Amino acid sequence: MREFVLAIMLITFLTGISFAAGGGDITYKVKYIGDVTFSHDSHVTGRGFTCDDCHPVIFPLPRDKEKKRTMAEMRAKKACGTCHNGKNAFDVGSNCYICHKK
């Protein structure tokens, strides 16, 4: 019985670690204006989103199947622009350097 309880505690602990990780940071390389680093932590932990809120509809998985997005697509409410539309979150076109860091 003791081994069973320890196994359940270990599974619970490891599951908590995997959810806490939240996918980490993803850096998108962008020439000229600066790279964009997406923080899963700020969206998942900071805003309370779940994986299902974005995946697979807005952002397909695995990431290698995701195509590059243009600013025109984002302004048309695709990819980041789905939420970053000026109503739910800051507009993708409002200030380039919120996302693009040199």
C-alpha cells in the first residue's frame, strides 16, 4: 500500500511539473525589425490560458508544420492577431517593439 501511495504522489508531482512548464519560450527569427519571443509562461500562468485555447486551431502542432505568418495575416486576425486585436489584448499593429526586440 505504501508503494501505491508513493507512486500516486510521484505521478501527481511529475504531472504538475509538466503543466507548470507550459511549453517554454519560443523565439521567432525576424529580419530587420527584431526577433519575437513568445512566452508560454506569461500566457498560460499569467493569463490562465490552457493549451486547448490555442492548439491546434490557431497554432497547429507540431510546430514544424506551422507556416511563417506575416503581419498582414496577423492584422487580419490570424495567428497572434486572433487575440491581439485591440479588444482582447493589445493590437499587433499598435507598437512593433512590444513584440519585436532588437
